[in-house]
Amino acid sequence: MLKKIFFIASIFILFTGCEYKPIYSASNKSDFRIIITELSGDKKINKFLVSNLQRNSKQNSDKIINIKIDTKYTKSILAKDSAGNVTNYQSKVITSFLIDDNLTSKTFSISEKFNFQNMSDKYEEKSYEENIKKNLALAIAQRLISRLSIAK
């Protein structure tokens, strides 16, 4: 009986002593204003990136971060069937950022890729590729916001 009480008490102390905070909790919100100074590369991905970054930017913040963005999008063939027809593609986005926060200047790249199959309907494939670009841009924007939030 004494062992059970000791076990329950130690479990209770162990769990209440931890300071667990989720990564995306309210206390970890970004508190900076993002200004895009220059865009180059794929226009559609840049448009999606800018809209996602501005959504996470605080317009009344004192901390201003200037960002130059260079985006490269490639669609390469992964596989062909025995007749030589393309069956699988890979979309890859490499985005280079030059971040200037008036104190320091940093350059880094974020890369995202996605594999998909060839479709018989070319219009459907084009709209699917557009959706892939949007999702890749969202993933890149989220990784950038996380990196900027950690570097406070």
C-alpha cells in the first residue's frame, strides 16, 4: 500500500514539475514586422510566400526585418514507363533569403520538394501543380517564421 502511494505521489510530482510548452503556443508568437525589399525567381511562388509572410507579420511591431527573396522552381522527371512516357515528376523549390534586421545580416536557403504522378488531363495536372506550389510556399514560409522566431 505504501508503495502505491509513493508511486502515485512521485508520478504527480514528476508531471507537475515539467514546464511543457507547445512550439506554436500563444507565448511563442512572432513579434516582428516583415518587409520584403526584393523578389526574384518564380513569380507565383513568390506571391504565395509574400502573402504567407505578411499574414504572420505584426504591422505595429518595433522590430523590423528586411528580407530579399530569390526563388528557383524546378520540375524534373523521376520515372518513365517502358514506352518512354513520363510517369512521375518531382517539384523542387529552393528559396534563398537575405535577412537584415538592422543589427545583423544573414543568408540562408530553404529547400522543399514534392513527388507526384503524371495525369492524363493536362489542365488538371497544371492546377494540381499550382496547388503544389502553394503548399511548398506555405511550408517554406512556416520554416522561415519559425527560424526568425527562434533567432529573437
